[in-house]
Amino acid sequence: MALLDMDRAGRVFGSGHLRVVALDDVSLRVSAGEFVAVMGPSGSGKSTLLRLAGGLDRPTSGRILLSGRDLAGLDEAGLAEALRREIGFVLQEANLLASLTAAENLALALELAGVRPKAAMAAARGLLDSLGLGAAGGRFPGQLSGGEQQRVAIARAVAGGRSLLLADEPTGALDALTGESVMSLLRQRCAAGCAVILATHNVRHAAWADRVVFLADGRVAGETGPPAGPECLLGTGQVR
Amino acid sequence: MMAYSVCILGMGVLMSVRHSLLALLSAGPMHGYGLKTEFEAATGDIWPLNVGQVYTTLGRLERDGLVTAGTDADGQKVYEITEAGRGELGRWFETPVPREVIPRQEMAIKLVFAMRSAVADVAAVVQRQRVATVRALQDITRLKAAAESSGDMAGLMMLDGLVFQAEAEARWLDMCQARLARENIAAGTARRHSEIPAEQAVERSS
């Protein structure tokens, strides 16, 4: 069973001559441990797709199943509970709470998920250590670089063992090498069994994914499919 | 270094075997066959070198006084870099590699003729290439992850180069796609306007 199953999902805003089709008949299945990138120009539907996948918005047609459960069948409280337990978001800005240290930011997310304060703090430190961010734990967001902040935000998004990570241009403001460290961390989370959907303009970052889906005008315009493996690349370099 | 059998997207490699061999010899004398294997290992097998090419190049380097050939205890030929050779190598590192002004690229040619041909759906040609380019980029990225975990810095930097070339192609194709889409919209609008009856159009323009 796919972790996330978007089944012919559509999202229309407005009506009449103001009708805008943001997403049109898009099907996407994502399994545990899979890294999918969604690419497309501005207005192609990337963010709408993420919002539907994350239950922040509801489709006007089609279905969204999370671990086999139709999100439309959940009431507000049930949906909020499912999202908190299963889905983490990472946006372009890290949005860490400035008055809390990195570890406290993580611990707070765990406490909101029902973990007791002491255990939450211990788990937060453990998670930061496992992601190579142990040294950042005691520092406040203002004392961290942009890349560190974003990696802490990813740690917060996966805290408590959430199974689906939705990332919307998480590397927007970062330099190439720092952006790569963020991608590397997302890849690492997939290896640990988390599924990731990344919406991005950046083809270098999309290339970290197992599959790249191209959106154009709200529809799927192409897909790279499962990785072909480097042996499929042609050796055309010539030495003179 | 691991094998990166990945030279993709027809990167026109203008590369000097001459200077690469001088660079290897600058670390110490070597046999011809050793130079071949060292060269291939250093470039992750992207640029296979045949042994004949190595000896031809060594012959020219010797003729030009950039290396000298001696024999080792087993009677095998050993090559050593000369002072002139070191000077030549230094100049190679000091001089930037010239860029080809207009690299002849198959995709560009295909695009030009797709535009002129009535048979090709140009947008589909662009989209297929885009998918292929991104797929190649995924493969290089996977090799990068492997190079990163084995601490292979030279390999990483070489693969970075391939990544940015593929990225440039993907972004170019994005631009082509956007231009084609804009052109389609403009053509559609023009058609709709031409469908408006003449008297109405006059009314509108007044």
C-alpha cells in the first residue's frame, strides 16, 4: 500500500470566468522511503499539490489517501491528528521559534505530539545528534547559519517519526553547497524510511529524488520514472 | 576513485592527454602502462585511454624534450619529467581553458529543425529531452553521493561539473518550453480576435 495515494486529484478555485484550475486530474503514489520531486514553472500547481497531499487544502475532485485512509472521511479533529502524527512540512523559511534553542524547537514539536517534556528534550537531542547537528542543539536560531536553521527545521518536521515530509523550495535562500547539504539530509531521511515530496524549481535539487514529476498547467507533463542507473549513461567523452 | 562511466550529454571534451601525463609524471617517474591506469583511475574511467595513445604521446613529449626515457632494473622503459616539462605543465595550469564559442550540440540542431519541420511536435521534443536530461542528472547525483561517502574530492568536483552542465541544459529547455507556451497563447489570442466579425472589431477599436 502506498503511503500517499493521490487519486485523480483536482483543485479548482473560483467559478465562472474567474474559474482557475490549479490542479487537474493528478495521480501520484508515494511509498515509504521514496523521494519524489515535483517540478514545474510558477503557477504549474506544485504548491497546490503539496497542500492537498498535506491535508492543508481539500481537492474539488478525486481522492487523497494517507496510509489507505481517505482524508475527506476525517473530521477536522481527526485530520489535525493524522497530520500531526504523520506529516511534516519544510518551507523556504525555516520558521523556527526565535526564543527557543534548536533542541527546544524540536522538543516543543514532540510535546505537541504528546511526548512528556523530559523525554521530548532527550529525543530532540538524540535526533539532532543523529543528523550531525548536535552542536547546534543549545544555540538559538539567530546563532545558526541559514543552512543549519533549515536542517533543524527538517529535523523538527520529522520529529516523532512522521512518515511523510513535504518540502516546498526548502533551499531557496541557500548557496549551492549548503543547499546540497539540505538535500543530502532529505535523502538520509528517505533511507530511514520517511517519504519525501519536494516541490522545487531547482533541477539540481530535484535530481536527488528517486522520481521527478513535471507539472505544467496543473497537469502531469512528464515523469523520469524509477532511476535507470548510471550504467545506462552513454560514454561519449572523447580524449584528444 | 570509483568508476564514473558517465560522460553524458555529449560534453565536448577538449582535453589534453599530454598535460595530464606530465602532471602524473611530476609526482615521480612512471612506466607507460602505469600512466594509462593512473590516468583512468584519476578520471574515474570517464575518459578511457588506449595504451597506443599513451605511447604516441610519450614519444612526442620525449621528442619535445619534456620527458626523458630510461630503463629500470627489469629493462622496462621508465619516463621522467624534465625541467622544460615542468615549465610546460606550469603554463597549462596558469592558462584558462578556452571555451568553444558555439559548441555544436545535437539538441540545439534538433530544435532548429523541429521548428522548421511540419512533422515534429516541438513542445513534445523539448519535454522528452527535459525528462532525459533530468534522469541523467539523477544518475550523476547518485554517483556524487557515492563519491561523497568515500571522501573522493576530485571525483566530486568532476561530477559537480557534469551536474552544472546538465542543469544548464535543463534550464535552457525550460526556457524553450516557456517560449513555446507563450507563442501558443499569443497565436490562440490572435485566432480569437480574427474570429470577431469585422464591424464588431471596428466598434471595439473605436
